Amino acid sequence: MGGSSSQFTQEELKEYQELTYFTKKEILHVFKRFYLLDPPSVRANKNARLPKEKIWSLPELKVNPFKDRICDVFSSSGDGDLSFEDFLDMMSVFSDAAPKNVKVEYAFKVYDFDSDGYLDKSDLKQVVDRLTGEQKLSDTEMEQLVDNLFEEADLDEDDQLSFAEFEHVISKAPDFINSFRIRL
Amino acid sequence: MSDSPLPGQVEEKEMQEMEKGATDGPISAPSQSDVISTHNILASMPSKTSQWSMSMHRRGRSARHRSARSARGTRPALLDVEGQGQDDEADLLAEEIAEGKMAVRDLAKPMDAKREMLRRLQGKRLKGFGWKVSAQRRWKKSKENMHDFFAKLEVWRSPMHSIEGKFGTGILSYFQFMRWLLFLNLVIFLLMFLFILLPSLIFTRQEALVTSQANSTNTTQANCESKYVPYNESLYQPPENHISDYIVDALQGKGIMEHTHLFYGYYENTIQRIQETDDFTFTYNLPLAYLLTSLSYFLISLVLMVRNSAQGLQESLVSSEDKFYTYCNKVFAGWDFCINDGRAADLKHGQIRYELKTDLEEQRILQKQAKRTGGEKCRLYSVRFIVNVFVLAILGAGGFLIYYASTFALQWTSQFGTDPNTDSFLKLLVTYTPSLTITGLNMIVPIIFDKLVGFEDYSPEFEIQMTLLRTVFLRLASVATLLGTLYTQIACSTYADPECQVCDVEIRCWETYVGQEMYKLVIMDFLVGTAVTLFVEFPRKFIVSRFKDKLEDVVGYQEFQIPKNVLDIVYSQTLCWIGTFFAPMLPAICVIKTFIFFYLKKLSLMHNCVPSTKPFRASKSRTFFMVILLVSFLLCIIPVGIGIVQIYPSRACGPFRSLNTMFEIVTQTIMGWPKIVRDIFFFIGSAGFLVPAVLILCLLLYYFRALSVAHKKMVAVLKDQLILEGKDKHFLLQRVYELQGTTDPTRAKQKKAQADRKAAAAAKTTPNGHNNESPPPRVPSSAWDNNTSHPNSVNDGW
């Protein structure tokens, strides 16, 4: 990609810089990665909306069990397809520089499969199922695990995690900030 | 699952029945009166009866804004009260951003919305605060540029990236640790280079000698210097021996090597002239510089370590505070989003599954363990006792072996070392016996420990920790033993001996001797590490992949074990720290060594290893590395400290050759200063200053402890409030459905089911001793009172 820097005006870059956690160079790098996902259509229109199947070919997403959720959450059209700005948004949230509370908000959205604003039992089960891969936990193990999760996190004992509870629990999960990121 | 109910289930059911009444309490109590106005309902909400509303004010504006934002931003609220429109919210946010409390980029909104917000703000900014914002922006801008600059400087970015992608953050943290140590050693090297080596090379004009006040030592010094001949050219006469002699000398740090700036003994005890003007001469006091630089490298290491570990320690303290959150950590922070490799992803799936299963299993085992019979307990404890005695015996035997080896090496050398007929290879071998013994022990004993811990029947996690702890002891104990042995050999000197030998052995410059020992250990460590990687790990991989079906089960691919590898580099850092004082250029060797090891380990990792099945977490490991490093650092300070303040410096060599202790140079320098400064220094050293200082420190410590206790209480209170908030919601929903006459039957049913389950859960756990039977408002309010009064009481105390 020779002239990638000419794709954006200085103003645009400056604005992106203010809206994301990236430096100019990093923004151009993100664009390069976006371009490589589907060179023909991006060359035709840099604001092209790439279908989620294309987005999933990003190596980090390819193996990610939550890739469809991530795309849904970041898609501004709501159907999982990402424009460059959505893509930039996503990479920004997953970057090292993004603060924990922003990451937590998005993590909550990703894990909230039915998008009802709460993580309930079925959400948690899906999360665990996707984490463990093909071999799933047995039903009793799953019950025990979900019980344990609620026991730890569900402060108001309504059998679902609200955002506040989730945020609280993540503040006690030291690995979160390390794991919820994608290197550029 | 069998049809008959398990005992646990029966219990649970009974509990449910019992608790049902209790949980219904706060909800059904207000409903007894039939006619209640909305106002009354609100007033009787659990939180309203406590001081909840007051606390809401206390939490301040930003918290309120945030909750408003997250409530709207992340979910369509159950009770839709968003009639007031989006504008208010947006305005609030805009205000907050303009005040610099948060950035536009922190909004959890798509790019368009953020841009919209930015436009709004620009309109706003025109109205008000001008220069402040622009100054802030400029500051931010320069910060960003700095960040950009440092990002470019980041070493090994791409290898790190590929390691992270393939093996995850746990192993990455090991390599980051290695990089950190590389920089630490580089800093130490630069210090030594700039303040010790360079001055002694550049400033060649001697101004004066540093001597002790007692003049009698000067004659012995001259006498001893003539006796100490590290490099005798006449021994190197036969040309055919030349090369091999050089190699042997280089490996031992003797002969021509000893006669270089690498070792302590080569440095002079002089004050060098830098520049002179008409009435004043600028001088450089080499001995003083030597001592101060050495002290400062320890200090800098300590500061860097503390800085690095403080954050990690905080995190791990938070997490260890309540073991409570392990499952959430594993589920919500379980997936490593950095992984970009299919095989690694499969492994990660497996790892998470394995971890969750073992945790659940462990939970069950713990429940079982609580029911262990007396006889079983007795047997287990006796087994553990025997194993521990055995471990101690091994450690003791190892210590003795090292002691024996180093004594033997010294005696042998003093007997045959000067004999020109002795084979030089044999000589080399003998001088290396202590290092060989230590390295051998380090290789064999951990394997024994690994096997032993299996008998003790600990939980898996504790098992790892136990083995590690023992191995750390072994490593540190072996270095300590070596130093102890050296100490007994050096510390007996009275310097009455006209031959200037320390004790009865052939050492004339003990500091260099210690430096040589450290140098040999470093070299040995390097050679063994390289050899193991090249001649064990690579062939193993080759053989295993060659005879895949037959051998894979027996030998298997190698796992990259973080704890063992970390111990290795911490050990080599220990050597470096101790050795640097006695061999100032040792850090350079350490830097090179770390650099080569990085690539070697990476190569081996990428080609030979599969990720360990025993997971090791990044957050935990970072703290763990630093704690081990700190422990070994403390071990390093002790011998060097003793060397500085207690042992007589050698008369024959080094910058302190005419002083009674190395520290004397500091007192001498202070004595040379004007009286007032001297008095200040002596006052600082006296009890009159130290006792109040210690007292003040204690008081500060107490104050911060009290503060942290207060914070802890605050956390508990806030937790209770969160629970209350949930109860409010419950209660309100209950009322709503009651009043609606269950127009939404599914919802109501769901709620009912949830209430039931809640009762069951409540029966199982009553967190914080918070019991449902007590009326909920009481507990938080009392807790709140407690807390509000607490800080005051602390203040009163002051």
C-alpha cells in the first residue's frame, strides 16, 4: 500500500486521533490492515462496509470464539458489517492505551448475547460454551460453574448480572486488562 | 443423574422452603396495608429507609453522570423513563468532557456519535474557557508525541508479538521480564562505565594517594603490592601453550584477565587530577566514586524494582484479598484476545476447559477434605512431615557439597596451582568445581522436589507454589553457601602476615577472588544454558517428531515452564548483582548474556515447545517474578554490605587497599568538609535524629494503614448499597406487576422463579454475614454510620 497516507487528509487524521487511542502512524496501520481484508472493495471506496465474513479473516478474530459478537457490537449498522470507522473503533478499544472502563463496557456488550442489558444464565452458559470450545462441560459442571459465578458476582441476587455488578467483578479480575486487547 | 434426589438437593429444597418466608419479608411487609399511594411505595423502598439517598449525594456528580451514561448507553432500561430525551444526557456528557474529566474517545459509542459530540464541544469551547483548554491540548499533544517516540524505541516488538500470538500473555510476561532485566543491567553497566571505568582511563595524572589515618599501613601496602602479581609474563613464555593458556585464563578470570579493568583489584587507590586553575585543583576521588557508584546501582535497582512491582502487587493483592472472584476472572477474562494462531486457540480452549474442570473438581475435593477422618489426616501429616525433613536434608546435603567443593578447590589450587607441571585443563576443572557443583545441584534437585511433592497430596495450585518455594531456597541457599564459604576463607585475616596472604591460603586480593568466583558462575550459567538448549531441547524435538507414534506418549514435546525459566534468570541476576561490586564490568557480560539468551529462548520456544498444560496467568506471574527478584536482591545486599563495612580490604590491590574498611572512605571525605556540614552529617547519624525519624515513619505507617482500613470499610458499604439497589429494583418491579395485575404474565412468572432461586442462593451463601433475616435497611445504615464516623475518628486521633 504505497500511498496510504494520502487516503486521509490531515484534518481527518487529526480527528481520528482525537476520537481513538491511536497515533497517526497507528491509524494508518489500522487502515492498512483493513485494506488487506478486502483490497478490491476498499480500493474502490475507502469507506466501504465490509461484510462480517471478511472481517473475520483478521487472524485475531478468526480464532476468537466471540467474533460474531464483537462485529455485532462494533457495527454501526447493527448487522455485523464494519466500515473503516467501525473497524478503527474496534481496534482502538482493544488497544493497549484504552482505559479499563471503556474495555469493560464493550466486554459487557460482547457477553450480552441477547442484548437485554443483563447477563443472565443463558448468556453465561453461552460464554462458557464458547470458551471451552468443542468439548463442552457436562451439565452438572455447568450448573456448578454458573452457580459459582452468580455467587461471586450477583450482588443483588436476581440471577442476572447488571452492568454495575459486571464492572465491580471485573475490577477484581486482574487478568482482564491483559487479555481483552488485540495487538496492532 | 439418578432419580432419587441426592442428599444435597434435599437439603437445598428444605432451605428453600425455610428461606422463602425470610426473603418475602421485606417485599410483602409493605403490601399488608392495602391502600398505598405511590408516594408511600417509594418511601418504603428498602433503600429509602436507609441513608441511601444521602450517600447518593456523597458519591458526587461524576458518579451520577457515569451511571446515567452507562444506564442509557448500554441497555434499554426495563422501566423506560427516558422521556426527557437524549439532549440532556448529551449536554451533561459534553460538560464533563469540556471540564477535562474524560475524553470523547472514552465514550462507548460508534464513531459517528463521537464525532457529533466533538462538533458540539467545539461549539461549546468557543464560548468559554480558552487558554486552559488549548494548554491542555498542547500538553496532550506533546504527550502523544512522546508516546510515539517511545513506541519506536520499544525493543523486540515484533518477536514479542509473535510470542504473544502463539503462546499467550503468560509466556510473554516472561520475555518482558527478560527485557526489563536487560535494561536494568544496561543501566548498571552505564553507571559503572561512566563513573568508574572512564575516569580511571581518562584522568591519568595522579594527585594523591588515599591512605588511612594510621600511617603504619602504608609500608605494608607497598610490601603487599609487590607480592601480588596477577599476571606473570614469564609463565607465558613457551609459545606452544599460548592460545590454550589464554582460553583457560579467560574462563577462570585469572592471569591476564585478572590484570584488567574487569576486576576490582586493578583499580587504583588514587585521587586523580582533572583540571587545575590558578588557585584550585579539580580532583576525582576514585575510591569514593567506586563506593558511591556501587551503592547507587543497588539503590537504582531497588527503586526500579519497587516501581515495577508496585502496580502488579496492588492488583494481585486486590485479587488475593477475596479468592472469591476466581471464577469470574477465569470466565470473563479467560480468553486471550491476542491469540491469532489456530493451534494456540485450540490449546487455549483446552486450557480453559481444563482449568475450569480442575477448579470445580477442587471445590468438590475441598468439600470432601473437610470430611477427612482422623486416621487419614494423621497419615497425611506424617507423610508431609517426612517429606519436609527429606527436603531439608537434601538442601543441607547440597549446602555441604558446595562447601566441600569450594574448600577443596582452594586447597588444591594452593597446593598444585603454582606447579608448572600441572595440566592446565585439570587446573581449570578444579577451579570450576564449585560452579559445577552448584549448576549440577540446580539441575538435579528440582526434579527430585517435583517428584516428592506428589506424595504430599496438596491442591494442584499449592503444589506448584510449594515446589517453586523449595527450588528458590535451593538456588539462593547454594549461592549463600558459596559466599559463606568464601567468607570463612577471607574474614580471618589480621594482615600481620608478611606474605600478605589472606588466612592461610593463596589469596592476596580477596575481592578479585570473589569477583572471579562470580564471573565463573556467570560463564558457567551461560554455557550450561546454551548447551541445554542446543544439545538437549533441539535433539529432543527432533527425535520426538521423528518417531511420533512410539515416543510421543513416553517423552512428549517439551513444555515451556515459566517458573523454572524465571528462576534461571533471577539466579543469573543475583550473580550479576553480587559480582558487579567485585568485578565492575560484569554487567556488560550480563547484558550480552541476556541478549543472547533472549534469542536462544525464543528460538527454542518457537521450535521445540508446546504451551504448558498448567496455566500460568500474566497478572500473577509478573508479581511473582518481582517478589522472587526482591528476595534475591535482599540476599545480594547482605554479603556486599558485610564486605563494605566489616571485612578488611586487601592490602595488595584495589581502591581501598590502605583503608581499614571500605566505608572509611566516606567518613574520611566527610571529615574533610567544613565543620557545619560535618556536624549535620554526624547529627543525622546519631540517635538523636534516628529515633524521632523512625517514630515519625511508624506514625506515617500507622496513618496509612488506618486509611486503608477505612477504604476497605467503604468498599463493604458500597457493596451493600449495590445489593440494596438491586432490592429496590426488585421491590419496585414487584409493585408494578402487582398493580398491573400481571398483564405481563411471562415476566411475572420469570420474576417469581427468580425470587425462588434467589432464596436458594441466599440460603447457600450469606455474603459479608449479611443475612436476609435481618431487615435489609438496618445493616447498610449501621454500616454507613460506622464508616462515616470512622475517618473522623481517625482524624480525631490525630
